Amino acid sequence: MKTYIATFFTHFGALTLSKKCKATGIKSQLMPVPRKLSSSCGTCVKFEAENFDVVFHSDVEEELENCYEMLGADQFKALINNK
């Protein structure tokens, strides 16, 4: 299982993905965006999944700004950049 951070253009996108994750049994949490990453709305969703593409199968694809894999406490690998 890997840990990912998804950032969004709006708070609505973050809330929608968080609810979708919980409804499908994916462990997730809303949190402030880590300092190393920037975000339009300042809120991100941290989630655990086998693959990050879970965000593509959600209602928030248009709201998704970036998706990162967490490699360590303060290390991230960019997977999606929709800026």
C-alpha cells in the first residue's frame, strides 16, 4: 500500500474526494497541504491505495491540481500535474 497526496483547485474537490474515499473504504484524511507542495485551495487529501489512479475514477478529476506519492516524511514524487 502506498501513500499519496492529492491537491485541488478548490475545497469542494478535496471534500468530494475525501467523501468518495471513505465511501469506498479507502483510508484518507483531509489536511493542510505540506509546505513543500503548493495548492490553490490549501487543502489536500492524503490517502492510501495500491495505485493513485483512484482519483481519476472520482467526481473530482476536473478539480484535481496535482497528485504526489509520499516517499518519506518530507519527500514527494509528482505523478500528476494539471496546472
